[in-house]
Amino acid sequence: MSTELSESFAQPVDKLVDGRWVGAVLPKRLARRAATRSLLKRHVREAFRRHEVSLEPGMWLIRLRRPVARGDFVSAQSSRLAKTMRAELDALLAAPFPPAVRPPAEAARRRVRR
């Protein structure tokens, strides 16, 4: 391991990316079974591929915020779970910045006008 600065990391991380990258955070406390987490990651990657052309270049992170109810989805491979995930991911990726969540620069401009 070197302690010297590398020329390749002289730019901000966002500038290092060519194209679009996706990551998924699925904590064990929200999706207990490993099979469920793996299948959810597969759904995230599949949805990202469907919407990739409409998304801005850069690094994208999808995070599971609510627990997956084992009672509602009996199996990790249930068609009900697949339909639910597809609908939620499509809605999320179709409008990446809803009105309540604005990029910091736009939010700052709005505060100045008031």
C-alpha cells in the first residue's frame, strides 16, 4: 500500500465515472433471507438496465428503506414480490428527482428567492 497521492484520484469521484454505475444496499435487518437479498439485487440491476438511457451518467445507489415482510411474500421467488419490486423500481427510476428531493444547488436557489 502506498501513502503517496495518485494522479488517477486527483478528480472528484463523480468525474471518474464514464457511463452509469449502480449499487444496491439491502441490509440484513430489512431482508432477512440471503436468497431474498440476492433476488432483490437482481431486480435492481434489471430495472437499472431498463431505465439506463434516461438516467444521468454517474454513480447511482438504490437503498432498501422498508423491511420485506415475510408474511406478504412467502418465497423470495414469488411472482408477487417480483411484480411489487418491478413497479416500485420503475416508479423510482422514471422520476429520479421528485419535487420533495431536489439537488442541493437548486434547493439553495429557491431559499435565496424568498
